[in-house]
Amino acid sequence: MNIYPILVSRDMVIDAKRSALQSQGSVISSSLSALEVLTTESVEQVVRLLDVAPVTRMLVTDQTGRILYDTDQDDSAVGRYALLSEVAGALDGYAWFSCAYSHAEGAFTSRCATPVAAGGVIMGAVFLYEYDQSQGEIIAGLQRNLGNMSALFGGAGLIIIFVLASTLTRRIKRLSAAMDAVRGGDYSSRVRVRGRDELADLSEEFNVLAGRLESTEEVRRRFVSDASHELRTPLAAIRLLADSIAQSDAMDGPTTREFARDIGSEADRLQRITEKLMNLTKLDAGLSVRQREPVDVGAVAERTLPLLQPLAASQNVTIEAELAEGCVTLAAADDIYQIIFNLAENGVKYNVPGGTVSIRLRPEGEAAVLTVSDTGIGIPEADMDHIFERFYRVDKARSRASGGSGLGLAIVHDAVSSNGGSIRVDRREQGGTVFTVSFPLYRQKGGRP
């Protein structure tokens, strides 16, 4: 930025001086060529008549290089020989010009030599010398101004860079500190998002990730706590009953058998909870979904109904089924069984005596829609958004009494999602609950289901 304007300005001044001095030298040379012989007197007369522009020094020589005219009155070189390369070149018939700018002196030094010729004969030479400090001062002043401006802008640039670097460093440090906090287990750590640059996008993505980790950690802790509580209850009952048998020497046979049956019942409950936890773990790890194959949902439902009849009879609940044919989906048969069995089992357990559980299956467009409705106690509106959470139970006392663990609907939800389906829950106007599960219909290559 500093060098280019100076070079351009210097070259412009040099070009102007070349044009001016060469023109001036040509005018003087042409005027002197009209003389028959160059003498000191004749040259002086011609120069006076021309009224040429003033230069620092002007010399006129004859054909031998002897100086005939010199404008320097203090140190006149008239009578001496001009031992200058420019003069020697001019006497050989060439016009010479040179100009240089001195940074130390801040001045232009220009030299111009023009031959004086008449009829093809070299009569002498005109030498012009100019030492221009005024133009040099302009260039030097421009250079100083550019230097000052550069220093000013450079200083301002450094300040701006320092401020931006400090701001960027602080933001990176805050993001790094938040990452360290999350790495240490503090998932509530967040970064304040400022600006719209890439670092702001990164901070926002970090906040989203930290939020997901916080939610996951909260679910994990609640899951571990609930699982420990659920497993501890049957274990405590088994230990209490076993201690009672071990510490009683006079316990009769019927009582001992009753305690043994209770131990077996609690062991069965413990096994069911363990199996459901294992199913959930497999679903989370993506291991539950076996090799998918075309599955007739109606056929799976028909195999499930006989297994539910004993429970329905003990609860005085009627199971109704209306299963359309051709509802084939691409899924794992065991997962479809788990979905139908758990939904129907819940409908029986949380029903009222004399109630009904209805299982309907029908094709709708490109989907197989399964609905399981009951006439039971229903689900409060406030609990609708939580029923698919693990260990969540609407009526904890009744759930424990019916053997519920709060895992069945969580298994259903994960199994439906793993097989590409969707599930929703609604309240029946007449009382009870309706679960609606939708699976994509499987189409063969020919287009028929």
C-alpha cells in the first residue's frame, strides 16, 4: 500500500521531466543548429533570445566537448571539457536522458543531452541538468502521509484483531469449559449463544446435545431407581417368607405350603419383571428386532387370544375380536405378538367386572390398523403423555395388585417403533381406553398384499 503509490507517483514525475527536458533540449539544439559556428558569444545570444525555462544548469559544448556556455556563474566551466557520459553520447549523435529520485535527499536529479547537428554534421551538444527538490518534497510528503496512515490503520487493525481474538478466545474457552463440565457428568451445563457465525452454530449444537444427554441421564437414573425398587419388592417378600419358614419350628404343613406358594408367586413376578427389562434392553440396543418377514397380523392375534382367555375369565371380562384378512406387514412375529398380548392383557387387568376388551384389525389405505379398546377405568388426561414411559403407572396401588410393573406399554411402544409402525392412545367416550397401532402393509412385487 505504501510502495505502489510512491512508485506510480515517481514514475509520473520522471515521465513529465523526460518530456519537458527533452523538448527543451530539442528547442535549444534546433536553434543552435542554425548557426554556422558555435562560439561562446553566438550561443549566449541564441539562449537569451529563446527565453528557455530555467533549469539548475545548462551546458553547451562544441564538437570536441569543450564547454562554450554555462549557466552557473559562480563556478563557470567555460573553456573546459565536459567529461560527462551524456555529453559524449550526444556528440555521437544520440539523445540521452536519465532521472533518479533520492529518498535520502528527497529530490529528483535529471540529466538530458541533445546533439546539435546541421546537415548531418555534429556541431556540439546541449546538456541540461535539473535538481528538483520541490517535486521530491511532494513525493516525500506523500510517503510520510501514507506511512502515518498505514501506522494508524495498522494500529487500529491490531486493536480490532486483538479484540476479535480475545472475544473468540473467550467464547472458545466457555465452550471448552462447558464440554469439560459435561464430560465430568454435569449435563445441565449450557453455553450462551451469541452471534450467527460458525462458533454460534457449534454452541447451539452443543446445547442441543447437552440437553439430550441430560434427558437421557435423567431417564437412566429414573429407570435404574424404578428398576431397583421393582426388583427389591418381590425380593423382600421372598426373603420375609423364607425367614418366616426358617425361624418357625412349629409351622404346620398347610401354612408352609401357603408360604411356598407365595414365594413362587413372587418369584414369578420377579421373573416377569426381569424378562421385561431384558426385552427393553434388547430394544434399546436394536437386538430385539429379528429378521423381518411378512407377518399376518390377524393370524398372530388369533394365536394370542387363547392365552388371554384364562386371565379374562378370572377377571369376568369378555374378549371380542374382529380380524380382517390380508393385513400383512413386514415385521418380526414375536414383536407383533408382544404388542397384541401386552395391549390386550392391560385391557383385561384394568377393566371392570363384566367389561369387554375389543380387538379390531382392518386395512386402511396402505396401512394395517390394529385397535385394542376396553371398557375399564380409563386413563386420566394428565397421564396420557406419560403412559409409554418406563415404570410409569397411573394407579400404582392397583397396578401392584394386578401384578403390573409399568414396563408393558414401554415395550409395546419400542416394539412398534422398531418395526416401522406408530401408536397412539385415546379415551373412549363411554369410558375406557383405545390404543391404535398402525403398520405399513406389505406388498409383493406384483402389487398384491
